[in-house]
Amino acid sequence: MTSTAQPPEQDDIELAEFGYKPELKRTLGNFHTFAAGISYISILTGTFQLFYFGYASGGPAYWWSWPMVFVGQFLVALCFAELAARHPIAGSVYNWSKRVGNPHLGWLAGWLMLVASIVSIAAVALAYQLTLPQISDAFQIIGDGTGKYDVATNAVVLAAVLILFTTLVNAFGVRLMARINTAGVFIELVATVVLIVLLAVHITRGPQVVLDTQGTGAGQPGGYLGAFLVASLASAYVMYGFDTASSLGEECLDPSRNAPRAIIRAIVASFLLGGLVLLLALMSVSSLNGEQLSVGGLQYIVLDVLGSTAGKGMLWCVLIAVTVCALAVHTAAIRLAFAMARDNNLPASRLLARVSPRFQTPVLPAVVIGVLALAILVVNIRQPQIITVVTSIGIIMVYLAYLGVTVPMLVARLRGRWQPAGGGRFSLGRWGLPVNVVAVLWGVAMTVNLMWPRAAIYNASAPFHWYLRWGAVLFVAIIAGGGFAYYWFVQRHRTGVLVEHRLDQGRAEEADGTGAGTGVR
């Protein structure tokens, strides 16, 4: 694969195929693109946020869900990398589904991903509650943490501060976001390596610890397999969002080459580093018994193994990781909203698609998305299981949105309509079909697993109601069904690239004459 960078005007050919004129400023380099992908995945955010749940549900053996989820998501990432080489464009999932499928499926995939992104912002921001009070009791602002609703309410307060920060940063433009994000990712990667070394120095047991189920399968339908599938939520929460590297394609240099590399590097790096953190944490903690691991999670292990001073220093690094993760998720959601609004596919599209002349970024979507993420928190303010409920619903909608890309891509392959990028850019070649088939099967299986109405996830404590247990199914059905009904009867009749974002016809024909093709014949 050649590494020769293409000229700036070549970067905009992909935009011309969609009928868009270039509006966003291209300033992001190779590492910026990689940083966007890996900060969305965020090794420290994901592993620290739901370790307690994975351990409580499946014991140390839940670790095996980490490589399982990686293999499935890596296949999806390979499909996305091939698409990113062909169409590195804002709102990647939406535009990819629209191109390899049809405009209706594209709208649904984009809508699901947009809602999932807003839910994910709220979910990531809730991770502040799992870390800040461990650093100092002063961060437990509401009550002392022992009241029934103290933790849930305090989580909303801390998360609101983070969402306000990400909203302001994104409103001031991609350059400020990229600087903060790149610095944060650098700190996170260094801190992760340091943590791996420190945990390795303090190991007290061998790697066979990952064979210990601690009897978590007792009383579960299907025995330990049932417990393991529940615990896999903890790993599924981490490895998604790698498509962000392509969603910034209109703001990075040589995107058709940089975006595919960034997607693959982000998920591989996250798997290797995150897997080592989880494994060494289980090998180094002083005791595997007691409730602390199922409540305090990795935060407890870090303090237990490293001591108060070094442990709290590491938790500050986790806090930085959570911050840049929330920033990356917010950024990706803005680009998706901009992409859909540019096609007049959202209410008030003209306002949402407006690019600020000063900051050269869409400002209104940053504010609207921030407000909606806050609203999700407020609705769940007295929900004791707020963290697991919000995160699980966010993951489900992401998996559904990803299926909105991999399924039509598979259909295009089977019909001989898929045409990968040429010119030495990333392509799966003859492996494309089998990789795509397994990626779809994985997506369907994991979506069913995550949506299954288990009390352990959706209604683990009183009050017990059927609608809470079926909350994920009901929420997704309402969002997908209600949203698509609005699109079908109202918005689709207005769909079309807004005039102010449309490439003039002469330039569009010139771009089409370059032989770049459309990706689907």
C-alpha cells in the first residue's frame, strides 16, 4: 500500500460524489484521526466504568468476553475501514448506509446512531461518579453516598458538569477539540502503559485466574453461559465508536488513507492494552473475595494494589480519559447531526447544518446534543441502576446502527455491486465476503443478547416492574419506530442537499469524471 499523500483537492472528490461542497476546515493529521477513534473507545473509561458489573455477573472468567467482543467488532471495523477508504465523510454510518443501501435505510441508521451517541454521552459522563468520589469524599456532593438515591443523583450532577464542558469545547471549533483530545489521548496511553507495568510488578497469582467463575452460573438459565452473556455487556461497552476516525474525514488530511488505518489501529490498541489491564488487575488484587470488586471495580483494585497516593494519581488519569472520551463522543454526534441536516433530514435542518464562519464548525448541534444528553440524565436522576441501564441501551442502538451498514454492504457484495477503493487504498479483497458475513452474524447475535429482558441488567433492584425489565426493547422500539414514522410521513418529502451546502453542477460532473466511481455499481 503506497503512503503517498494525495493533494488537498483530491480529498474533496469523495464529497463531490455525494453532491456536497467542502465547508469544514482540513487541519487534522494522522495522529489526530487515530486519537479521535481511540478516545471514543477509551481504554480506561470503558474498563473502569463497567468492570464491577462484569465481575459481579461472571467472576474473573468474564475476562474471556474481552477477546470475544474484540473478534466480532474487529470484523465490523474491517468492513468500516474498507468503507472509510472509499467514503471518508462526516456522519460516516449515516452516509455509508445511504450509499450501500438506500436513503431510507441510511436515515434509520443515522437516526439510531445519533440517538445512541446522545445516550452514550450521558453514559460516559456518568463514569465521573465511579472515579471522583474514590479520589475524595468532597466529590460526593449529594448526601454521603449511603442514601438510596445519593449515588444516582450525585452521578447526574457530576455528569452535567462534564457535558457542559464538552459542549463549550465543541462549539469553539475542531482545532481546540483536537488539541485537548490529542493531549488527553497521549496521557491516557502513557497512563495505561504505566498501569500495566505497575500491576505486573504486584501480581500475586497466575493467569489461570481467568478460569474462575466463582459460582456465578448457579441459578442462571443456561448455567455459566447465561452469566457470561450478561457479563459480556462490560466488554461490549468498550469496543465501539472506531468509526469516529472516518466521521472526521472532512476535517483531516488524506482521509481515504488515514481513516482506515486509524480505525484498525484504534481497536487493536484498545484490545491489547485493555486486555492486559483487566488480566493484570485480576492477577494483582490482594483478594478475589468480598463485595469490593463487585462494587468498587477497577478503581478499588488500583487503590488496593498501588496504595492511596499512587492509586489516586492513576485515578486522575482515568478522569482525563473519561473527559476526552465524552468529548470524542460529542464530536462524533455533532458531525452526524450535521451530515443528516445537510441532507435536510432533520427538523430545523438549515439551522443545524449552518457552519460558523468564525469557528468553521457546526455550533448549534453541539448545544442541542448537549442539552438532550442532560435531559437523559434528568429523566433517570432517581434511577438506582442508572449507569447499567443507560449504557446498555446506548450500546444496543450502536449495534443496530452498525447493522444498518454491514447488512446492506453484504447485500451489495452478494449482488456484485460493491466496488472497493482503488489506488492502493485499503481493501479486503477476496476476504471481503466472509468477513462481512461473520460481522453481520456477530452484530445480530450480540444485539439479541444485549436486548434480552434480563432483570440483572434492567431491573436488578426494587421496584420491580415488567416495563423496566423490558425497558431496552420498549425504548428501542419507540425510538426506531417513532423516528422512522416521522421520517416516512414528514421528513422524506423534504429530503435533498440544502442549496447552501450543494456542490455546483459543473464541479460535480467534473469530479464524477475522475473515475472515482460511487462505491456501489
